[in-house]
Amino acid sequence: MVDAVLNVLKDKLNEYFKNVVGATESNIVEFIDTNSNDPISFTNDKITPFLINISEDRKFRNPDQYSGVTRNGIRTQMNPEIRIELLVLFVSKFGNYNQALRFLSHVLKFFQANRVFNPLTAPQLADENVEKLTVELVSLPLEEQNQGWHSLNTSYLPSVLYKIRLVSFIDDLSVEFVGERTLEINLNAVEKVNL
């Protein structure tokens, strides 16, 4: 699911650059080459979305430890969905510093105009059962920013950080069956009432 969310953002940004900015290259926005991770090497003349962190959004967590579901007449029990937030850094690396700033400005404009994504605006989200994504700009203090770039083991590049909210995970494979078929339970209740 994380891959689908990041691919939606990447594809939407590439579409924006082609239609609005008139970019002639096929893709301005690309992921890093994972063969060169130590130190991280961002691609030249590209904007790179880079996943910094995944965390749980506890504000919207279901208070019940287990949620009951009825499937095919069988009462089941499963862990509630987990809602996560993604911190994604968009790095603008171009040989011309002015061009890097210009493309970064377009990223800011794009997400200012497109703060919410849903299956209507991004049909790929329907395949992953994602109802809605919200994109929120994150402003880090200079010290935290410095620590982040230091942990990436690379020098600072023009970039902007966004929080992507409400990606829900439900593990359908780990459903535990508890109880009997619902139909049988109802029949037993009727029999006892008639006695």
C-alpha cells in the first residue's frame, strides 16, 4: 500500500509537470536508485520523493482492540485497522540551482492546489481501498532539519517535507474465527424461546 501511495503522488506530479509546466522530459519526478543507498545519492536533474518515516496516527485509532465482523455467516474477530502517516521528503536536485528552486516551487504549488486525493482523483487508490489521502506541509526547525540530512549522510539539497495522512492497513489474512455460524446461533435461540 505504501508503494501505491508514493506512486500516486509521483505520477500526479509528473502529470502536473507535463501539463502545466510543459516539461519535455518523460519524468521529472523519479524514485532514487536503490543500488546507491550508502550514502544516498539523489538523481541529477530530477525531483525525488523519499520516504523518511512511517508512524501510526493514534488520533483516529479504533478504541476496541478487536472488531467483530460477520463473513459468510461466520462471526469473526480481527485486529482493527491501523492508520498511518508517511513523512515524504521531495528533493529537488538540478545542476542549475535556480532551476532546482523553480521545480521545488512547482511542487509547493501542486500540493497547495491538490491537498486531498481520493479514488475519484486517483483511481489507483481504489485498488488499495484507500478512501482519502491528505497532504500537509511540515516545517521542521533548523536543528531537526540538520539532523535529518546528517542521518542521510549527504549534504543539504533544496527540499520540502510533507505528511501524508490516513493510509489504512487491514490484515484480512489474519482473521480469527470465533463462535459458531450466525444462522445456527439464531436457530438455537428460537428453539429455547419456543420451549
